[in-house]
Amino acid sequence: MALSPNSTEIKIRKAVVSDIQQVYRLLKGYGDKGMLLARPLSELYDHLRDFSILVDEKEREPIVGVCALGICWDGLAEIRSLAVVESHQGKGYGAWLVRTCLREAADLGIGTVFALTYVERFFLSLGFRKVEKSVLPHKIWGDCLRCSKYPDCDETAVLVDLSARVTTEE
């Protein structure tokens, strides 16, 4: 459990079963706005262990952010379902969630992490680089085939090579 440099009341932890309903509502809200791919409730339960949760104990609904690291293939993982409630945006919490997932990927021996995003600039600021979706065949032919936007995806693919990266952030 890591503590934010900004507050001892805000922390990131791994998700537990009792978090899933609130995570579902958070992701569905952004999914309804077309800002991310909402996930069915059953999929959130199936992938519970993928999720890191940003918790603000001062809030009535304390889960104020979420990010998942999905393992796709040998040495390849995806950052997915990144969302921070509007009242907590602009404070570095999204970056903190992504860095947490990148550290987890490195700890698991995963050398390459990608994301499909509408916020390319955010990921570029974290060391990702823009790539063609065609370099992600396992992703394109796996999850993407089930997506309502396939084959007309308007997200940008970004990728980071963890083996070439030296991270000093918490």
C-alpha cells in the first residue's frame, strides 16, 4: 500500500471484491460518455486482481480512481480502465496509478506495456511512445474483436519498453 506524497488519506491499493460495484459505476460513467471502453460487471470480477484502486478516505464513495494491468502475452501487458473522478483530476493521481501498474509489470518480468487511449499526450508524458495498432496483434485480435467500435477504433496505441526505462518515481 503506497501513500501519496500529497495526503495520508489518499492511497493506492489492490482491489478487493467489495470494490467492484463502485469501480463498475466509475468506469460506466466514463464509458457512457465515450471516453473509455466500459467493462461488463462479470469481466470486472473475472479480472479483479488486475485492478489498482485510488482511495480517498474523506469521500462518501472512497474509490476515486482505478487502473488495471492486464497481461496479454509473454512479456506484454496492457494498461486499461484508467479513470479518475473529475474532482480528483489534475492532481497527478492518474500518473500515480499508471506508474503503480508499470512497477507491477516490471516486478512480474513484463518488458512491454501498451495502452489504447484517447489521451495520447498523458501517456507520452509518462514515457510511452505512439505506435501503430498493427504492432499489437494479440490485443487487436483478442479484446478488440469484441469491441463495439471494431474495426473503426479511434483510440491511439501507445507503448513503453520497461527494459529501456529507469524509473525513480514512487
